[in-house]
Amino acid sequence: MKIIQVDEQVSLRRDPDSGNEKIQAIVDEIIAEVRKDGDEALRAYTKKLDGAALDALFVSEKERAQAYESMDTRTVDAIRQAIANIRDFHERQRSESWMTTKENGTILGQQITPLDAVGVYVPGGKAAYPSTILMDVIPAQVANVGRIVMASPPDESGLLHPAVLVAASELGVETILKAGGAQAVAALAYGTDSVQAVDKIVGPGNSFVALAKRAVFGQVDIDMIAGPSEIVVLADDSARPDYVAADLLSQAEHEERATAIVVTPSKALAEKVSAEVERQLEDLPRAAIAREALDTFGAIYLSADLNEAVDVVNSLAPEHVEVLCSQPFQYLGKIRHAGAIFLGENSAESVGDYFAGPNHVLPTNGTARFSSPLTVDDFLKKSSIIHYSEEALAQNSEMIASLARVEGFEAHARAVEIRKKKDVR
Amino acid sequence: MKIIQVDEQVSLRRDPDSGNEKIQAIVDEIIAEVRKDGDEALRAYTKKLDGAALDALFVSEKERAQAYESMDTRTVDAIRQAIANIRDFHERQRSESWMTTKENGTILGQQITPLDAVGVYVPGGKAAYPSTILMDVIPAQVANVGRIVMASPPDESGLLHPAVLVAASELGVETILKAGGAQAVAALAYGTDSVQAVDKIVGPGNSFVALAKRAVFGQVDIDMIAGPSEIVVLADDSARPDYVAADLLSQAEHEERATAIVVTPSKALAEKVSAEVERQLEDLPRAAIAREALDTFGAIYLSADLNEAVDVVNSLAPEHVEVLCSQPFQYLGKIRHAGAIFLGENSAESVGDYFAGPNHVLPTNGTARFSSPLTVDDFLKKSSIIHYSEEALAQNSEMIASLARVEGFEAHARAVEIRKKKDVR
């Protein structure tokens, strides 16, 4: 890995939003077709793009049962424990409606209500990502969302991956649409004869899914459009090079565009990590992908001291940061911008990716400067509550009217003044 | 006003996002120019579009002092009371970082941090909207945002409206950029020599501002793109027609595209409201605007009963709903989708627009199905905290590894397994 002295400006690259025009045109056409022809278009695209001629658009009970048969029990048990952990963490995020009252009769507050319906997109293809299902569905369930619909593209025989079906079944997701890509997003956003429209669509996907989500945003809400995954390891002398290297590789194996960075004041560590990465790459199944990611976006930054290293972390605002220092909690309050903070040498990123409880849907591409992990709040919404009594209005109507008139809104002023005329009807 | 029997599908119209291509091209050019030429471009556009040849790009102390001289003290007092109310309400929204621990050494949590810097856009032109400044700045201040920059277009003599300057000064906003439109948005998003870039831009504006905000989204965060304002009055027999009419007009006077709707099972009320609207329109300064809004988007819906009326409110998911019924609190829990809920006959919408405390930046265009008022949370972000001890990892590493391998990520599995080798370096 490259070892680079920290200079003034270190920042994660931003992906230019270019070269998508062709895909956008296709996506727009697919959305238009699904809005026009509904289920028929959904079937046609699933035949054309996924090679599956579907009888039923939804997963059957039989398919779920078969999925369980093909999974080993230890993995099912691990899924169950992960669900328990993730649910426990997200239940702590639940916020409640509240009110405040005054003696003059004023009542103000905030009513919190769940979304009526949410669509969860789950990528298909050869790999299966049950962890994605857990991370997207559980916060919606904790928020008490009324209806959760999952959508995932089937393989050529019209089936979904067993791990996907088992994860969904363990969570009690009843409706699983066998459709993917822009056609699934369109069906969830606008509805068809057999798919009821939802209010928000979450979940990762390829460019077609991402562009379709952007296109339907406004009609429905969406979660973030995730960029390539990122890790930054903040390390001091005490860090073990083999742990650092293993964690960098766990990020780099995701895809060629993944980012894995170390920031450390220790030149000795930097050199050992670089050598250790080479050693661990030797027998890694996805070594080619990981190597390309590290060559393109990987780096070990040498800082003057740990304080400068923390500054680098904050300017990178990474998705994941690991603090592999002898006193990791000392740096927690200094890390202002990060999706998830892993503290100490036993807190490998994998612990959070799959299992610990916090969400693995996190801001990428420097957006941790202003965004947050997926939370229960993302499936709730607030309504302000305002009650003025006759007394409260009488005390304040003059001020309210004068503020309205400064803005030139006479009818606003009169709406409070007319309330003085209690006798007239 | 039209009186219409409720049929199955009642919904607020959605604005098609069309006809903006020309403005978009101009906006894109302005953004590119400001990114290239910085302050110079900012000055050039302010000269060209606002007619002001500026010496200083920022508001001076002297201008602030002059603004106070031209405002009457009662209005300044009203602004001060509104600030106190709005601050009090938003302080109740503040959420705290939290942690949870387990005996095996696991620590999980959520760290909450404010955004580093926020830009608040304030429209210019002949009217001034000090209430907008209060509603956008106060939640950012309560969140402890490090730096708040206001931007507003100057008039031809290079000055801002006194009410704008007084509101900003009362809040202690130190930096006020004299620039508007896409050029101001570009300067806030990308920075210039004299404007430091921010992380989020909030505040209303015309199409240029809205399209510029959309264009810089991703580089920075933005608040919602607000549509025309909306009120729905849910009323029973007990409602006073003159109050209902006054509140409809206070919404309709905003602009020709504003929506003002009544839903009631009472035919008698419907007819009285319709007559009363005509009466009150007679001497309203902005009668022409209000009348056009009511003719185009206004309606009185007659429902079978109050339950059906509530259903209509939920399908409209309006920005504001007033409950003018004899037992207003009875309906609070039934209203699932609304930006702000005004309960009882003394709670005119104006009370909340200017003064009561809750934010007046609210979801429009049916988006209350999935969005919320502007809150302190919009200026905070969360980072997950994960700490596993050696014990916690040992207990769980097998499960974590098996979940990683189901997804085909061997390096993820090895990153936890390598931690077993405590002795090797």
C-alpha cells in the first residue's frame, strides 16, 4: 500500500454523477411502462432482464420452506442472534410523542407516527445479502410501520436465494415481490394491480435501482443513495498490524471502488501494515478485487501526531472508522464526522456489519458531515401540535398580528383578530 | 367556493416537475461560474440580477443599526417574544448521545454531533419574511451548529430589508452575505475566497434557488424543496363559519397556487363558509391572489360523517390541518399524516406561522406521509458506537464469521478470526 505524508487537504474522492444518461433513459422508460401497464410490464421486464417467466409474482410458502431445508442450522441460529441484537439496539432509538402545557391553556407538542407502508429493495444476483434485509427491515418494524413489502429479482428459474428467504421469514416479512431493478422500484412507488404502493423505498441496488429511486423521490421517500464502502483506521503504535491489515482487506474485498485507509503517526506501523496486507492477500478468495481497491483508493497516511490523525478522519468523514489506539475512548468525542465508530482492537468492522446491533446502512462519500446511519426515525414522522386557548390567544393576538403585517399578510392578521369577536356569528 | 361530495379518491395535486429545463440550464451555468470565479462571479451576478453594485459582500454593523431605527418597537418586541417561544419549543427537541453496556464488555451507542456549518437562505424582493429567519436559524442554534451563514439578495441600493436585518441581529447571526439566487447557493455549497463553504443549506426561495439546491445536494445537504402552502380545515357543526373563512383566506393570500380546503359533514356549515369567504374577500388587500387560489385549488368537501372527514385529511396529508370541532383532541390520534395540527377554534394557523413555537417549515404536496417539520434533528447527525471486548468477540466470532461466509465475504470472516491469535504478531 502507498504510504503518504499527510498534507493539508485529504479528502475522499467524490464520484462525479456522469455517464449515467444512457441508464437514466432506460430507467425512465421502465418506470413509464410499469406505471402504464402495471403487473404486465413487471412480468415482461422480469422475463427480459432476469430471464424468469413467472407464474406468481410473490414468493410462496412452499418456497420459504424449501429455503430452510437448504440452509445449515448454525447459520440460521446466527441470523436469529443477529436479529435479536439489531432489534435490541434499534428499540433504544424509539422516540415518543410529547406535549408541553402552560397555565394559560397553551398546549404544544410533537406527535410521532409511523409510515403507513415501506418497500425494502434487496439486490439479487449470485450473492445474497441477508444482513441487508435485517438492517433495513428491523428499524421499520421497530417504528411500527404498517406494511412492509420486500422486492428482489429472481434467478432464471424464478426463485430467490435461500438466505434471503430465511432472513425475511425470520423477520416475519409476509410479502416478497419477485422483481428487481427499476421495474420493482416503479411498482413500489406507483403500485400495480397486485402491488400496493408504499410511502418510502429503502435498500441498496445497482445503478438502475439507484437512478430509479432518485426518479421516484418525491412521489415516495427514499433512503440515501449509497456510494462505495469506506473504512479509515486510526491507529497508534499499539495497533497490531495483522488486525489492521485484516480490517482493510475486509473493506477492500467488497468491490474495486471500495476505500481502505489507515491514518497513523507511526511509520513503523505503516510499514508493517503494508507488508501484512501483502501477506494476507496471498490466499484471499477475492484478492483481485481487494488488490485493485487498495491500489486505487487505499492509502496509509502518516500524520505528525494523533491529533492531526483525528483531523484527517474528520476531513474524510468516512462511513466506518476504527480506533485502534491504546486508549480508544479518548478519541470518541474528537471524532465529529463518521457513520460508525469502532473502538478498540476487538471491534473489527465485521462485528458491526453483521451482528452487534447498530445499523450497517451508513453515510458514504463524505456525507457523514451531514447524514446519519439508518435509524428508526427514518420510518417515523412528526406532526407539530398547537392548541391555543381563548386566554392564550387574547394575550398574544396583537403580537401575532403585527408580525403578519410586517410580512404583508393582512388575512393572517385578521384570522387572529376575528377571534376577538366572540359574540358575532 | 365549490362544495363537493367526497368521492373515493381525494388527493392534493402533485406539481409535475416540468418546464424547468430552461431555468435549470441557467442555474447550472451560474453554479459553474461561481465555482470558477468565486467572489468575482458573485459580484457580477448580483449586479446583473439584483441591480446592485456591491462594495462589501457582507452586511455591516452600520446597516444593522440603521435597520433598527426604521422598525417600530412593538414589532421588535413581537419578534423577541416569537424568538423566545420558538427557542423554548425547539429546546425540547434536543436529543442526547447514549450508550448501553453489557457485562461481557460490549458497549453500543449513538453519538450525536451538530453540523459544522449551515447556510440559511432568505428570499429578498419587496416583501420581507423575518419569520423564515427565526424558523430556520433557531433549530440550528439549538443544535449547536458551529457556524451559521445567512444569504439574501440585496435591493438595487445594495441593502437588505430592515426586518430581515433585525431578525438576524436578534438571533445573533453574525455573517450575512448579500447575494441571492443560484449564485448564493453555489457560494454556500462550494465556498469562495470570502464565503466559507457550509455542510447544509436550508430556507425557501424561487425556482432558481430550488433548482440550485437540488443541484448542489450531495455536495451539501439541503432541507426539503417546499411546494405551495396548504391548509385543510376539519370542521363539524360547531365550527364558526367566520373563523373557518378567515383561516382559509390566510392560506389563500400566500399565492395563486396555495391550497385551502374544508372537510365537513355539515352541509349547513359548508354553505355558510362559502358565503363568509365572499364577504371577507371584499376588503382584503390581496383579494385577487386569494380568489384565484380558492377558485383553482380551494374546495369544501362534504363527507358522510367525521370519520370519513378524517380519512380525507389523511389522504390529503396536508401541510396544515385545523380541527375546528367541538372535541378537537378526540381527533388528534386519528390524524396520521399532517405537518402541523391546530386544535380548537382559537388555534388559527397564524398562531403557528409566526409565534407559538413549533416550526413553520413543514412538508407540502402530500409528503407529510413520510416527512416531518424542520426540527433540531435536521441540524444534528448520529454516529454509531461499537466496542467489543475480547470476551464479547470470543463469544460471538463464530456466528459473525458464518454470516460473513454466507455472503461470500471471506476477509470479513478472517478479520474476526485473526483476533483469536492473541500471541502472534
